[in-house]
Amino acid sequence: MHSENEPPLLSATGVVKTYRSGHLEVPALRGVDLRIGAGELVMVMGPSGNGKTTLLNCLSGLDEIDGGTVHVGGRDLFAMSDADRTRHRATTMGFVFQAFNLIPVLSAVENVELPLLVTGVAPKVARERARDLLARVGLADRAGHRPGELSGGEQQRVTVARALVAEPAIVWADEPTGALDSRTAGEIVELLHEVHAGGQTLVVVTHDDQLGRSGQRLVQVRDGRVVHDGPPHTAPDARALEAAASVEAVR
């Protein structure tokens, strides 16, 4: 777990993001500050359209920002060229998406090993590592199956294995249970906690109140701002946050 004396793995200061369409400007992030230490499990929650996914995309460098700074592993993401930022993401970050984003024509093991192959890891080493990760998420016997031959829960387990295969410093998960039924979602929640228990830093964006409040730290976002950052039991109720967002939208 992160010590207060250690520099944070991720440091975001004054992050601003505005979406523009013609003359219309929509503020998505309004000066967000956030620190995440190595080994933390951080849940991010908030009403729809209030900046959760935008925050994840900006902190990981998937989206450009309009103001502020983001450092990951001591490096300023937005001082890098696009190519350097892409390389930095490939070697220090893993991603788990709601829609799985698996390549349909590749088997489970081929999907998992792909991040290693694109960074130049030897095929034999990549295959061995991919098989190890599939075994870790309980899919050793499904390695040769394509995504279309797997259940939703199995596909998400492949996605988790792929996110971990390059031994990233941080894993970002955007609505990892959003496309799953409640039982399967519970299994993925359990898997994420197992991954964290192994020392992995995880940032999880979720609508799922059970998942959001199952960690040690909950960040709540409303109207592009962080309105709570601390233990889940001290956070506002999700319905109260939704109601507050609705009132803000009417003003």
C-alpha cells in the first residue's frame, strides 16, 4: 500500500477538459486534482455524463487535456510526443473496457499475448506469459477459443489477463461489469480484488454501487469535479449524487 512519504504513482493537477462542437463548449473536467499511490485500488463513481470516463481517458493519456498536468511514473504525459505517450502507455498501463475490445479472429491466448508482441517481446516468451495469465484468471482450458465462443464473463476475464500481461504499473478499468449479469459481475469484482491483492494498482470507473463501495478509496465525480475522495462509508449516497447532478443541470 502507498506510503505518504513515497511519491505518487500518478499525480494530476488542475486537469481541465472541454469538448467543443461548433460554437458549443461543454466542460467535462473542471480543474481536477488527484494523487494515486502504487498498490492502491481506487473506485471512481458519479452520475452519467459527469466526467468519470473522461477523467480515466485524460489520466491515462488516451485523450488530450486543455489544462493542467498529469504525471505517471514520474513522467509528464502531455510533455511527450504522441508516439512516446503511446509507448509509455503500452509499457506502463493496462486497460479493461466494458465492451471487452477483443479481436474476434484471435483466440484467447492470442488476444492476451498481443500487447507483448507489439512491444517486441519474443513470441515464445509472450505465449508462455499469456498462458500463465489465462490460468491466473481461471481460463487455462479456454486458451484456444475465440471471443465468440466465450461467455461475457469469460471474455472479460480474457480482457483482465490482457491488461496484466505486460506487468503494467497501473490498470484502468472502465465499467468492467457494465455488460454482465449480476452473478457474472460479482465474479469479475472478486477477480479485480484478487488482482489488487497481488499488488496491482487499479483505477476502476463504475456505475455499480456494490463494486464502487467495495474498495478502500472512493472518488466521486459530479459536474466535472471531484466531490469526494476518501473511504466509501463517508461518501454521499449515489442517489443523492444523481439528484444533485440533476438539480445542477436544470440551473
